[in-house]
Amino acid sequence: MPIPPASSAAILKHSPVPPQRKVENRRQLIISEFEELHQFLEEEQQILLSRLEDEEKEILQKLKDNVTQLSEQRISLNSLITEIEEKCLQSGIEMLQVRVLPLCLPPKNTEASRWGQGNHPGRTREAQCDIVGGAS
């Protein structure tokens, strides 16, 4: 058989902590938990903001490096454009002439006396350089 409910006045008299104190304790516990959560969130915010700042610095450095690289490529392309424009201003015969001076030198590891015996036997080094694209 169930026990009949006791009156609230009887519970208050036998309770070791008064209800007002329980409510106050619960209020303080809730406030304390929210303060801890707030502190935790502030710390997390600082950590994330710091990471974001580091990431921003890294991205800006990469962008700076890319700008430098693109600038160097632009200079190189401008140089090539200038060279091509100069070639376009030359006459057809000047464009067709090849001026490769290293070919006029004796090949490495060969004797200078044998140099004249290549594709044009009997011709001197100077005569071969004239054929290739200019006298030495």
C-alpha cells in the first residue's frame, strides 16, 4: 500500500537544507557553469583567431611570392617580345643568317690540326666560319 504524501510543511521541517538555500545553490551553480563556459569560449576564440592570423600571414607570403614570380616572368616575356620585334624589323636575309660563334671554335677533345677536316675538307677554320654565318 502506498505511503500517503506528506505535507510540504513536514518536508521543510525535516530537510537539512532549506529550500531557499537549495535554490540559491542551484543559481550559483548555473552562474558558475556559464562563467566557465564563457571563459572556455573566449580561450577557444583566441586560439582560432591566432590560427586565422597565422594562416593569413602564410597566404599573404604566398601571394607575395607569386607576385614576385609573375613579375620576373613578365620581365622575361617583355625581353622576348622586344627580341621578336627587333627580328621583325630585320630584312629577310638578316633574319635567315645564323650567327653561332661557338660552332666556329674547334670542338672539345679534338686537335686543332684536325678541325679543318670536318664537313668541308681542305677549308680553313676562317672559311668555315664565313659559311656558317660570319667571319671570326
